[in-house]
Amino acid sequence: NFFENLFISNIIKEQFYKGVRKNLFFYKENHGLEIDLIIDSPLKSKLFEIKANMTPSLHHIENLLKFEKLTNNKSETYLITPQKEEREIKDVKFKYYLNYSV
């Protein structure tokens, strides 16, 4: 989707300008579990759900929580939205897409 591509392309551009290169992945399985973006890091991976929804909810973070449980790995987790109000629920940071920086 357009919003996902916009956010991911901003991450790639920012890495280029800062001279930083981190591995970017996504995860999708046959049973519907999907993570829009994974930034792999030796210290701690970052997981992103990217939604072009002005009213983010708990429903939008379900895959992040399922993936963490499945992998038995504590990661930094983010829900990226166009909503400027930022908050944190169940250790998932709801972030305005222009406020995230690598």
C-alpha cells in the first residue's frame, strides 16, 4: 500500500543520508501473520505495523504481539500511523510516521 511504501522509502533514504545500513525485512506466513517491516539489529530488532488509519486500535497491534510470542524474542514494536497523537499500549509505541528516525 502507498502509506507503507512511503514510510519504508523514508527509512531507506534516512539510512542512506546517515551512512547507516541496517537489514530491512518483512514477514508473511500462510495463516495471515504479517509484519510490515523488520529492522534487524544485533542488539534488538524493531518490528513495525504500518497503517494509514487515523484511528489506530488494539486490533492493529495483534500481529506484532503474536510475532513476539511466536519468536520468543522481545523487540521494539511500533505502530506507525498518520495520527499525530502518540502513545504506548502493551509495549507497542504508536508513532506518527514523520516522528520516527533510525
